Amino acid sequence: MQVIKYTMLMVLLYAGSAMASENIECLKHLGAGMSDISCYHELTEQENRNNDAIIIEVLKTMPKNSKIKDIFRKNTSSTKTNTMEFCNIKRLAADSWKKEKSDHMSEHKYTDVIYYECLYKLTKKTGENLASLIDEYKKEN
């Protein structure tokens, strides 16, 4: 049953991605369940693409055989994994806490919105931190 729910969620998520714009406009229209998930998912993907570009720029500033380069690669990769794990814990915690159910959103969607909102916010914050590395490099050079 969980596999079916997950599969349906993923199908709806990818179908809904077409509805979510590649800008923050969708954040102005939150509160509709699946469209919230689509919005946060698409924005998270956009932030991940931006972060990957920043990571490439940061790596270009480092000497070829630098040990810090390997550490940086490893840490940026584990940051994504840790973000996903933390947001999943947040979703699971929401499942176990008592809450009022919204009339227009099932409990399943409610916890998924929590997960995808968390991913978006933490991924965006990671991007800000990565961008600050580039800013610092530019100041120094």
C-alpha cells in the first residue's frame, strides 16, 4: 500500500512540475496540497541546479591537487543527503504529532508538504552559504 501511495505521489509530483513555475511565483499561491508539493519540489530542483553551478565555480578557484577540494566535494554531497534525511525526520515527526486536519488536504499530503518545504528552505540556505564562498574569494582576489 505504501508503494502505491509513493508511486502515485511521484506521478502527481512530476505531472505537477509542469504547473510549478521556475520562479518563486508559486510561493504566493500556497495552500492547495499537491500544488504546494509541486511548487516546493520544482523550486528545490532549481536551487539544486544553482548550487551545482556554484559548486563548480568554487572548485575552479581551488588548486588542482588541493586536499580541500576533495573534502569540499565530499561535504557538499553529504549535505544534500543530510538535508533529505533531516526533512524526512521532520515529516515522520509530523505524522506522530496531533494536529488539526485541513478540510482540503489529507494527512499524507500535509506531511509531504512539510518534507518538500523543508527541502526547499534548506537547499536555498545551502545555496546562500555556497554563494558566500564565491563572494569571499572575489574579495580576496
